[in-house]
Amino acid sequence: MYEGEARTDETRTARTRETIMSTAKLILEGKEYELPVIEGTEQERAIDCTKLRDTTGYITYDPSYANTGSCRSQLTYIDGEKGILRYRGYPIEDLAGKVRYTTAAYLLIHGELPTREQAIEWRRQLTQNSLIHESMINFFDQFPVTAHPMNILASMVSAMSSFYPYDAEDEEHVYRNVVRLIGQVKTIAAFAYRKSRGEPVIYPRMGYSYPANFLRMMFASPAEDYRVPKVLEEALRVLLIVHLDHEQNCSTSTVRMVGSSLANIYAAVSSGVNALWGRLHGGANQAVIEMLQRIQTDGGDYKKYVAMAKDKNSGFRLMGFGHRVYKNFDPRATILKKACDDVLGTLGINDPLLDIARHLEDTALHDDFFVERKLYPNVDFYSGILYRAIGIPTDMFTVMFAMGRMPGWIAHWLEMRNDPETRIHRPRQIYVGPTVRTSAGRRAVD
Ligand code: ACO
């Protein structure tokens, strides 16, 4: 049973657990205002500014939103100082160590871990809904060979709304589209790859795990049997789980922003795919490998690149380093670094890029520039090396991230949709352009 409606009550119940701590005093032009201070379940505190403009005429100024809480959420908790990441209260280390990717996705979407029966039914639904509309398969042929797979993914996800229209008021319709999106994203990703290589597509099959189905669609040949290597299936499971959700990051906030206008789920999520593409966000996993290759081609002189990253005039940053929230370590990077060692060890792969990455990390972690700014390897620093070991081409890395993130975006979209506090997102601005000007007609040159 889909819990969309019921969630509204749960949300309200959880809110009653939040304490209004106290009030913050604000003095403006000699006048005193009291603003409520709210506290979340992990003692994160916020000054509630929702009535600020109405009562004072002022707005807050926070470009790039580093100090702004845009919503209340029950999905994911991050403590950037302590390197904590939890989905619905469960530590990422626990989930990445134990559960199937689809189980973790169920947890995010439904709020609880599934029973055995629920998990089986959920997997059945996801595989049954993973075939893409036959008419859409032709679309892949229309993209130029140079098209980036992220562009293909975003376009195909957006196009799904033409093939699967739905009634936004009907919970059953919404649920079916949630399942379609999670089921089909891996098929779209694999087909984009096969088509770009001029190879026949391989359809998804019942009886395979989510990661195994994807690997089969990527690498099997219709002419022979293909056994999904266990070690690769396991590596992909871990990767997809660490990508699942990361609270109000750039792409997730984009999904919520677009969704707040009541645009359909496909429109909202495809916007998230586009936001993820950028090199400062999910696109960093491709950028990391390109950077490591550049260092390799340049004779392996990683110290030169550390120096360049410190030089503000170079315009160069160490890709895969730094994070807006993590200021100690990124727990996802720790998980993936270990997975890299395990997988490359098991497969007997000696990837010279991994050596360069280790040297880079070690040098940067002992360099004052990075230490003072609290810059540590993030999730993207090691994910690319793992994807290479699996055999995923570099331009598909960010697509892999998007595939893992899909249930997270959807869970946020659902939460936003069911939150009685949601209004259309509409930040304000401080206008700094010219004040009123007159006589435009007289000055015009045409
Ligand atoms: N290399 C060198 N210097 C850096 C780096 C880096 N990777 N990241 C930040 N800095 C420096 C900045 O120059 C700045 O220095 P300053 O205070 O002397 O001016 C300081 O550290 C703070 O940087 P900001 O850009 O203000 O930090 P912000 O929180 O806005 O950016 C971001 C975070 C985008 C992740 C940044 O660290 C970055 O560009 N990293 C490289 C790209 C990357 O790996 N992105 C993936 C992030 S994880 C994800 O989205 C999935």
C-alpha cells in the first residue's frame, strides 16, 4: 500500500515532537521583534523567519542558501562536523554494509524497512515496470553520437510524462509513476550506453537484483549467456546506496523547487538530473577521473596540481575535494575508499589512477590550505575509480549517480507534496540595478 496520504498525519505528529525552544530577539531601527526558534529531532536549531517580512518589512539575505533551512524533512540526517549520514535514522554504514539497494530505496519512499513479503513485492513491481515504452526506444537514435548520456537521461525522463500522463490527485496514479521512474531509470541509462555504441539493447529480466539487472543490460550480448560477476554486483549495490539521498543538495532542492509549482513528477525529477550534471555537484565524479588522467599524462606530478588548486588565479580546483556540509570527512567517501580497495584487490586490478588519488589525498590532507578550509575527499573522489573497475565508461559516471539518487529525489518530491507547509518556492532578492529612469523614448537610438 502506498502511504502518500497517511504521511500527512505522520508529518504532523512528528512536528508536535519539535519544541519551540525559545525566541530570538531582533532589534531593527530601535524596535524589538521576537522570532521563534525551532529545534529538530537531532537538536538542529533554526530561527523561524516565516513572518519576518510581514512584521518588519525586511527579508533575509543568503545567496546560495548556506544558512537557510528550506523545509522540514524526515528523510535524511547529516551532521557535517561529525561525518554522520543517516537515511530515516539508519546509519549509512549499516545500510551500505547489509541491505539491498531496493530495500534502502523502499525505506526512503515508505518510511520503514520492508518486511520480507513487502521487499519481494517491491522488487517485483520495480522489475515489472522497468520496460520503457517501445516508442521511446526510437528516441535514442535521434541524439547525435556526441550527446552526453546525462542529457539523454534528462530528456528521456522528461519525455516519460508524455507517455505516462497521470492524475496528480489520484494516489494510485502517483504511486505507479513513482515505481515506473525507479524501475525505468536503469533501463534508460543502459539503453543510452548500448545505443551510443551501436549495440542492440538488452531488456530487463525478472529474477535479477536491481544492480545485476543493470549490469546485464549494459554488458550482456544477445548472442551468449552472461553471468553477472558477484563482485561487480556488490560494488554497484554499495555505490547506489551511498548515492541514494543527501538532503537539500542542489539537485534535490531543484526537484522540490520545480515540484512546488505543481509541475508533474517527471518534470521535477528531470530538472534534478540536469542540476546533478554540473561539475560542482554530481558531475564531479567524471571530472575527478579526467583530472587524475591529466595528472597521469603529465608524468604523475600530483604535487603540481595540489599547488595549482591552492593558487586562486589558476582557476583549478581539486575535483572530488570539499563539501558544503561535511567539514571533517564524508562518510560516503570512507565507504567507497574501502570498497575500491576490496574490489580492485579481488579483481587483481592495478589502476595507476588509484595510486595518484591516494597520493593526492595524502598530500592535501597534510597541507595547511586544505586543513584550514576543512577540505576532504567527498563521495566523488573514489566513486569514479570503482565505476572504472566495474567497466562503466567515464561519461556514464554521473548517470550512475542519478540512477542511485532517483528514489531520493522522489522521496523528497513526495514529502514536499504531502507537506501542508509547502507553497510555491519563490525567493526574493535585493535589487541593485538602476533606480527609476525617465525619457526612454528620447534616449533610444533606434
Ligand atoms: N580545491 C581547492 N580549493 C577549494 C576546493 C577544491 N576542491 N573546494 C573549496 N575550495 C576553497 C575555495 O577556494 C574557498 O577558499 P577561500 O575561502 O580562500 O576563498 C574555500 O575552499 C571554500 O570554498 P567554497 O567554494 O566557498 O565552498 P562551497 O561550500 O561553496 O563549495 C564545493 C563546495 C562546490 C563542493 C567545493 O568544495 C568544490 O568546488 N569542490 C570541487 C567539486 C566537487 O568535488 N564537487 C562535488 C561535491 S559532492 C556532490 O555534490 C555530490
